[in-house]
Amino acid sequence: MADVLHATATYSGQVQGVGFRYAVLQAAKEFEVAGWAANLADGRVLIETEGRESEVEAFLAAVLERMHGHVRKIERSGSRREARFTGFTIK
């Protein structure tokens, strides 16, 4: 299997209790990405996603566009690796 872009993005702000993970799940359906979104104990939301670079970038841009009023800060990293995820879920 070909390498894909794996991105980890952590969102801070008012991102829990506002439908953030549901919005992420809906956005994921519009792109060829796989992964998951989860609330963290410290109030942030973590997204792990992978796919073609253009799809991952467009997906993360769509998440920010939809939820920009709730996001104060994004921490992000990425690397290339073998695909490990199937589908997109909320944890």
C-alpha cells in the first residue's frame, strides 16, 4: 500500500459541547480521508487523519472553516506513512 499523509491536529478553544466532533465527521464524508476525532480530558479535540495530501489539507481546512468561531489555537504535525485507518469515526 502506498504511503499517505498522516496528520495530527489538536484544537483548543470552545471545542467541546458545541458539535465539533460531529462537524468533523460530516466534513470527513466529503473527502477521501480516514481517521478519528476525540475529546481530550483537558478540553481540546484531537483529530488523527490520513489520506492523499490534497485531501487531508482540504479536509482540515473545511473543519476550520466550519468551526472557526470556536477554535482559538491549532497544533498540528504530519508525516508520511503506510495507511493504518479505515473509515472515519468519533471516539
